[in-house]
Amino acid sequence: MRSAFLMLMAIVAFNCAYAQNTFTAVIKDSKTKEGLAGVTANIVGTATGSSTDANGLVILTAVADGRQVVQYNSIGYISKTDTFIFPLSNSDTIIAYLEAEDEEMEEVVVSTTRSSRTIQDIPTRIELIGGEELGEKANMKPGDIRMMLSESTGIQTLQTSATSGNSSIRIQGLDGRYTQILKDGFPMYNGFSGGLGLLQTPPLDLKRVEIIKGASSTLYGGGAIAGLINLISKTPTAERELRFLINGTSAGGLDINGYYGQRFGKIGLTVYAARNSNSAYAPSGTEITAIPKFERYTLNPKLFIYFSPKTEAVIGVNAATESRIGGDIHYVKGEGNSVHSYYEDNKTQRISSQVELKHKFTGEKQLLIKNSIAHFDRVIHIPGYTFDGTQTNTFTEISYSTRKEKLEWVAGGNLLTDGFAEKRLTALPLRDYQQNTIGAFVQNTWDVNKKLFIESGLRGDYVMDYGFSLLPRLSVLYKANAHLSSRLGGGLGYKTPTIFTEESERIQYQNVLPISTDSNKLERSYGINWDANYKTSFADGKISFSVNQLFFYTHLNNPLMLIAQSNGLYSFSNIPGHIDAQGAETNIKLGYKHFKLFLGYTYTHSHIHQGGITRETPLTPQHHTNSVLMYEVEDKWRVGLEAYYYSPQKLGDGSTGRDYWLCGFMVEKTIHAFSLFINFENMLDSRQSRYGTIYTGSLDNPQFKDIYAPLDGFVFNGGLKLKL
């Protein structure tokens, strides 16, 4: 009996061993056909599972006989299942393909570097703000793009005027004039039109925003020492897109925005129209407006002509008119007297045209011709002084590109004109100027192998009255595996001198002498960025994780600064010295089901070196954190909680502003074509007027201090979005 029992156990053990099979598979990307590392493969309903190696290979052992379901999961890819009957009929390795799922993994072709590369494969480090995030930011600030940009690491939107709200964009601790802003590759916001441009650019008609940090003048010419921001507009599709947004705020703001886009065969059309306004608003206990009274109308139509599958043209017009007045709240509300008499009144008109012609030849070759003409008129009134001027810019570019299996070339030339004409209203010399720049460039992207990609560029610009600048640029992308990649890039830059800086804007250009082509010269710089990016997933792909660590350094020689003279006048001088800005940015993203957590930290160490003396660059927080927790169910709910911290900042008068937190909460509910949203901004009521006065002198003749914190404090808004 005992022998029979032992024999039975041996047979069972043998059968169990025989019934345990080995499963071997290679998991690949469905488009690139490259192996994917870190994909989890498991037998559904069992504890059997493993992850793919760097080549996408996975081996599962101890798989039981019979019908088994194998599931594959990876961050950014659609989960997939395959059913097999074990033992398999042959021992060949199974090949499984996964398709990209979320927006970050889509084949988004970036346009800022003129390359036809996807964002994953381009060596230049480009940060992308996609349509989903733009929609979220539109709930918070539908009228302009300041908030959308300020909530990114390494970027600071700085209010340069306490009364007009004029703002600039600082990247990595450098003054706003060193940031170049493009609209669809056209440099439309610089000089006189730059500051209010942020307040007059709404996000509703944007498809995405591409941001390059660090020296980028090689791409589009001078001005991109700190970086560049390219606002990419929506294009028409066969399916009609019709959107409306109505928003109101507790501070008296009202936004009515509309967008329409559709393609009809060989013709396409997009139209954006908006009315944005705000009543004069000052928080309790303050007498200077935190938000000026303004009314703005915007109209941006664009026509797309598809002559053939290889030839298309785009013709667009951007037009905006605005009246804006801030200052003493009593005066702005019509209750002024001899004490309450200070104001700043801005009237602006902007109109620009964009024309683009694209023709594709056989063999991945393309000719692109672009032209824009921009006209910006602005009148500034303050008691006893008026500044009235008109800026006219033109931009023309011709480029030719060709792409082969491992090489892509882009070459071209452009002509940029920038002219300013002032109406004579004082005895000061006119601040008129005319700057013409002729440039030529060549760029190359080389796929050395599947892991190493190199992008190089060389530009030569000749600026009338200031001479020639040679601008090389180099970026390298190394993909160690599907989890880990790294980018290294650097280049040279320059900036042409003008009177339009943050310093002169604060005093409304009063008593500012013109630029001298004899004594002033180009500001020149070099910079370098290095980053490492790691992404993976946990818990069978249910938890996604990614981290990006960036280090940056920029050196700017002979920076242009506004110097006070003994006679009460101001002049611009290239100081004998330099500015260096260095630091680090950390970005962490976690995802679990419908939850996403974004954590960011920026360390900025920026100093001015002049005459053997080193001082901190004013209005630059050394430490800045941002954190956002989002809960989102597509087409149903969107809930967001955010918090931002700014460390103390050195001010221009030598004092130090205090640190502060900004916290917000947003809820959006979507019901079919309707979305209702409400947003609570700056819930801690952090504002500079709570920490001390924002001006010196008398109320009827205030001398404003640097603005380093919000002025409006706690404000909530809500509205309706309609998609038809």
C-alpha cells in the first residue's frame, strides 16, 4: 500500500512539473518597432509575472497547461492581452506590439526648431504644454497666458508696472528682454510690444506651447539668450470645432471668448474672437489698483489653402485694441480730487499679418517661405507726461529642408526689421530707431545610431550699426534605454540694445535718453544645459513615475543697464562686467488611475558682477517650488489643487522682499457639450500690499517699488465652456 502511494505521488509530481511551461516574448512599440524596456507581463489570475529587459525581452516560467491570458502593461501605452493554449504548438518567441496611449507619448512633431522630428527624438530639450493643460489654465486665466507660463519650473512672469499690469517673462533668472516669444514661428512680441503682449494673448486658440530654455538665438536670431517660447495655433480639421468660453471673476472681470475651425476640401478656416474686460479693482485697505480697468477686443482670422497634397498656404491676421487705466482707485472710478489724482492710462492697437507658403518635393524635401508685418501703437499717459510711439516689425524667412534615413538638413536666410517712431511731446531727444538684421542659418540632425542623436546649428547675423554675430549651437540626445535618456546642449546668443526694458517700463520711459549706436553695443552670451530623464511604472503598470533633472548656466557679457544721471535723466550703458545665472530644475510626475501629481523645484543663483562688486540679480527668487494634484475623468470631471512657494527676493533698492505661498483650487464638471468650472486663486491672500506699502512719496505722486508678489490677492472666478 505504501509503495502504491509513493508511486502515485511521483506521478503527480511528474505531471505537475511537465505542466509548467516557459513563455518567451519580445514587446515592441507598434510604430517604431523597437523593443520596450520595463513592460510588465503577467498571467492573469496568477502571481506569475515579470518585466522586459532593455531589448523588450521577457521570460515567464511555471506557466500551467491550458488556456492562459497574458497581459502587458507599460506607462504611456494601451494595456494589451493575448490568449494562448499551453503548451504552445512551438517554442518560437512571441512578438507583441503596444500602442501609445497618452498625450506625452503621441507623435507630436515639434516645429520650433524647424525639424520634422517628434518630441521624443529631438536632441534639443523642448518642454511641451499640450492642449489638455492649456484647457486647464484657460479656466484660471482665460484672458492671457501669464498664468500658463508662470506655473512652469524655471519660468517667472514678473509684473513690471504696479498700475498697468505690464509683465515680462523671466527664464532661469534672466531679465524678460532676453526671452524671445514667437507665434507660430513668427517673432511678433518684442521691444515696445513685448510687455503688454502677454496680457493680450489668450490661450483658447492655442494647440500647444513649446518652450526651449537656454541660449537659442541660433534658431531665430537675437533675443533668445534666456530661451524662447513658441505659441502654436490650432489648425482646421475636417470635423468642425466650435468653442465658447464665458468667465467672470470676483474682481470684476468678464471674458467672452470664441473659437471656430474647420476644413472644407481645399479650404480651411480658423477664427478667434474675444472681448476681455475688468473693472478697476483694489483689495480692501489699498488705494492703488491691483487690477486696472480695461476693455480689450481681439480678432484673429486665419485662412488655409490646400492647393495640392504637396502645396499649402496660410494667411492670417491678428488684431487687438485695448484701453487700460490704473492708479488711484478713487480717480479711476471717477471720484478723483487734488489728493486722489494719480493714474496711468494706456491705449494700444495691434495688427499683424502672417503669410506662409509650404511646398513639399519628392524625397522628403520641403521649401518654406514666411512673412509677417506687425504694427503696434501705444500711448501712455500719466499726470504731466505722455509717451506716444509706434513700433513696426517685419520678418521674412526662406528655408529649405531635406531628410534622409539618418540625416536631416535645414538651411535658410531671413530678414528682420524693427523700427520705432516716437511722437515728439517733450524737449528730450526722440527715441526713434531702425534696426535691420540679415541672417543665414544651417541646421543638421544626425541619428548616429538608435541611442545617440546629435543636432547642430550655425547662424550668422549682421545687425546694421552693431556688426556681425556668429552663433553656433549643439544639442545631443542619448537614450540609454526605454527608461533613461539625457540631453546636453549649449550655444551662443546676443541681444540688440533698445530702450524697452523692465527698468524703463517701470518709469514709463520718462526722462530716458535714446540708445546710442556709438556707445552702446550688442549684449553677448553663452549658455549650457544638461538634463537626465527617467521614467518607469510600478504595480503592473498602474502607477507611472518620471523624473527630470536639469542643470543650467548662462554667462552674459556687458549687460545693458539703465543708469541714473545727476541731472535727473537716465541713460543706457553696457556695464563693464557680466551676469551669470546658474541653477537646477527638478520635475517629478506620478500617476495612478485618474490621479496625477506634479512636483517641481527651481534653484536659481543669479548675480551681477560689476567693477569687482558682486550683487544678486533683483527680483529673482533663489528657491521656487510648484506642486499640482489633479483628478481627471475624461469628459466628466477635472479637479485640481496647487501650491507654489517663492523664497525672499532681493529688490532694486537693496531691500529684500519676503517669501510667500500661492495656493489654488479648481473644479470643472463636463456634461455632454457643456463644462462648468470654478477656480479659487491665491486662497491665502498673498499680496505685496499686505507686507508693506508698494510706493514711496505721496499718493498723488507715488514712486513705485519693485513688484515681487501679487497685488490682487484672493480672487475667484467661474464660468461656462461650450463645445459644439
